[in-house]
Amino acid sequence: MTAASDLIATLPTDLWLGGKQTPASSGTRFAVLNPATGAELTTVADASAQDGIAALDLAASAQSSWAATPSRERGEILRRAFELLHERADDFALLMTLEMGKSLQESRGEVNYGGEFLRWFSEEAVRIGGRFTQAPAGNGRILVTKEPVGPVLAITPWNFPLAMGTRKIGPALAAGCTVIVKPAEDTPLTMLLLGQVFADAGLPAGVLSVLPASDAASVTGPLMDDDRLRKLTFTGSTGVGKLLVRNAADRLLRTSMELGGNAPFIVFDDADIDAAVDGAMLAKMRNGGEACTAANRLYVANAVRGEFTEKLTARIAALKVGAGDEAGTEIGPLINGKQRTAVTALVDDAVAKGARVRTGGSAPAGPGFFFTPTVLDNVPADADLLTNEIFGPVAAVVGFDTEDEAVAAANDTRYGLVAYFYTRDLARTMRVSAALETGMVGVNRGAISDAAAPFGGVKESGFGREGGSEGIEEYLETKYIAL
Ligand code: ADP
């Protein structure tokens, strides 16, 4: 047996309910594929509305005792889960590579990154505060306390199967909330294994459930309609996010939305070009471009565009594409055939409108959902990939002349998650950081995510923040007590 088949044979593949594996009430299962081959890895239990309500029954009945558990103890369980995750780092890394496709090196990076949310919030659990003041009129005292919002539904995407879960589960558990996770149907295995890790860490049964489902809405809809659910936290596409916010309106359910991005990456003419190329490789090619933080539009000053594009093209053309668990692989397959068709259509559209292919440009023949890493130069303003998330290893370069022109182009999008820029001028750094309409800005940096920093967007990239001291606030209610 290979390491992969050994691992698959020992995984939890039933629903994670009541602190243990539980078959779906309907008895049905669905297949999880390896995107590098298109072959079935295994099957998982397929949750129905009935299973969702069973998870909410558990979450609601565990809510008050979990909220009353001393924050130190909640923090220690999170800390233990962080340690167990690292003890099983090789399994988690291989599993993410198998179900999502990214290289083993990137999967190991995600174990570290995803684990940080457990460590960070294990430390934040004991720092939930409040405040006390005298009423200005002198007629009383104002006491402000924080309480857990209550049972949480977390809907997560496939691109970071571990970290998109931990950055919701970490703060929710730290705050004293119970959690039901509905992982993406393409990558449910990582979250099921995390359920096991939390049980091993001593999390009481019922506080965390994991419900894979082939039809997400059939499970999440009835949960959102149930008065006992108090919070929805979602990471995924802007289209689905809007639908969920509309549905949440009926009960004024509290929501946090981490939605799509269309990140600009600006290289000014005073930038360190080699550093900018390094940053672009990270911002564009990390996770194969399948990240909401991925640089979607590379705006490069015309004075340096030739040099930058040439160096970037050499680096991108040299990337080793292959199955994530093959030695030396840098870029794995895309998640599925639908995603590859979408990336192909965006590249074809740009080329038809006049973009020049510097390297790549199409999907290779053969099994798996691969797309050759691509650089497009002279991308025209009306190309669809400048307004839509590419979510693939495609770098689109557009020239500009002035700073105002670059900033205007960067802001000319309905999204506002992150923007990156490279410059050596401090005054420009401050001016451009202020002018960019995004929740996050990377200055001379191609990667910005950090469990200790508030991650989140503005405009149609959503609302709410994950990580930092802000992250736990999403799971807390404020109560004012007049004394
Ligand atoms: P992507 O297009 O990247 O797959 P989605 O927004 O479709 O992103 O998916 C993100 C998560 O949202 C996944 O867990 C998916 O199952 C879930 N999802 C998709 N559609 C719905 C829906 N109508 N209701 C609830 N969850 C949904």
C-alpha cells in the first residue's frame, strides 16, 4: 500500500456528529475525487436536512455548558488541538494534497497557517474583555460585557480545506460558541479529520459537528431557518454569499462574509523589480492561483514593464506542474473540470481581445484538471479576466503611466479584498495605501495572511474580519448592564 492509500483507509468518512463518526441518516454517500487524476479517492457520508437539525440539537444543548466552561479551559483545548494537528501534520498535508491538488510543500504551509488560528485563538480566549464607566450624568454606572453569540454555522470553501475552517472554528470555540461546519463538497476529508483531532484534544461531544453534503443548501437552509442558530460565517463566492445574506435577512441572522477578490498588484517604476517578481510569484502562484487573495491584475509601470514581464515569464515558465504528491511539484491541478473550463474561457477571451500569450495559455492533454501556468501581456481593458476572479495560474499584465491611473484602475472593481504594490518611495506608500479601496494592503509583500492580523474585505468582498483581536468579535455579543 502507498502512503496515500494507507491514509485514506484510516480516515473518518462518516459525518462528525456528537464527537464521533455517524453514518448519514439517509445512508447515502458521495465521491471525493483526486483532481490530479480525476479518480475517486473515497466516499463520504452525505448529510441531509435531518442530519443538520441533529447537529443543531447537539450544538444548542451543548451551548450553555460550553459558554460556561472557563475560558482558560477552552483555550487549553484549542492549544491541544493545535499540538495534535502538528503531530499529524504529515497526514493533514498529504490529505489536502490528495483531495485539493496543491503541492505537498503548499499543504505543509497550510498546516502551519491553519494551525496558527488554533494557537492564536487559544491565547485570545482568556482576553475576552468588557468595560466599565461612570454615566456622564452621574446617575449610574455602565458595565459592558461580552457573551458568545451562540451556535454557529460555518460554510467553508475547497481552496484551503484546513485553514478556512480553523479560522472560523478557532475564534468561535474561544468565544464559547458551538459550531457546525459544512465543508466544501470537493474537500470534506480534511475537516472530518480535524473533527477527530478536536475530539482527541478533549472537546466535549456536540460542541463541533462536521457535515459534508453534496447539496449544501438542503442542509444549510433549514439550519438558517431555525431560531436556535445565531450566526452564519461563510467563505466562498460573492454570488453564494449574496444569496446567503438574503436568506439570513428573514431572521436577521448575524453573518460574516469572506467573499471573492480581484486583487490588483501594482509595480511602480521606482520598485525593486526582482523583489516585485518574487512578490508576484507568491501573490499569483501561491495555491496555484486558487485564492481569493491571488493577484488577479498585474498593473506594471510601462517604464519597467518589459523587464518585469520578461523576468516573471521566465519564472512562471519554469514552474514544475504535476500531481501535488510528486517530488518537486510546484503547481498542482485545478480543483475540478468546471474550474478548468472557467479558467480556459477567461484566457481565450483575453487572447481573442488582443492579449499576448508570453507562456502557457491552455490546458495540457492527459488526465487530471491541470492548466499550464500562463503569462498574458498587453491585456486589454475589456478582457473579462480583469473583472472576474481567475482562480488559476494565470498572470495578466496591464501597463500604466501614472500613479493616478494605476490607483484608478486598481479601484475600478466591485471587489475590495486586498491590493498589493511595490515602491521604494515612503510618501507614495502612504498615499497609495490610503487611496486603495480594499480591506488589506500588501506593501512590498506578496503574501499578507497572518493569524494575528484582521483578514477581510470591503465592497463586494464582504464584511467581518478573521484573525487578529478583531476575529473573536465576530462571535461575541455586547451586553450593556446599567447599574
Ligand atoms: P466556489 O465557487 O469557489 O466553489 P462556492 O461559493 O460555490 O465557491 O462554495 C463555497 C461553499 O459554499 C461550499 O462549501 C459550498 O458547498 C457552499 N455553497 C454553495 N452554494 C450554497 C448554497 N446555495 N447554500 C449554502 N451553501 C452553499
